[in-house]
Amino acid sequence: MLRALGEQRRRAILRLVTDRERAAGEIAAEFDVTRPAVSQHLTVLKEAGLVTERREGTKRLYRARPEAVERLHAALDAIWSTALDRGRALVEDDEG
């Protein structure tokens, strides 16, 4: 899941589809890259379980999976908490 977010555009796409479902074309219009490039990013996000895809006629609609976003937040919180604990321990060792 974290690997899928290693690319800046994928993080931006995830932010776009977190609040509401959006069509692939609408997502692509937000970026200065080709539609196939955005489609590849969407595929990576979908394979990582971060977004869902729904077809409506000829449109493909994408939305962030709330449970996946929650797991992502929990993972990042754990990483951040561990980093803060290590930093605090280094400061305390340096002061002691």
C-alpha cells in the first residue's frame, strides 16, 4: 500500500478521490500528463486496494476506499510515532 503512494501523482490522485467519486477523465484533467499515464496510476492505486473502480456506461469512476485510507493513516501514524520516540531517545541520551 505504501509503495503505491511513493509517486507524487498517485498521492494527488488519492486526495482527489477521497472526498467523492470522480471519472477518469475528470481526474486526468487535473494533471499535465497523458490520460494513459493517469490510467496507469489509477491501476496501481486500484491494485494496492486504495481505490475502487465502478463503470457507468462508458465512464470509469474512481473513489478512495475509506477502510484502506484508515489503514494508511494508522500505518503512517505508527511510523511517525516510532520516529518521534527514537528522536526523543536520542535527545535524552545526548542530554544525559
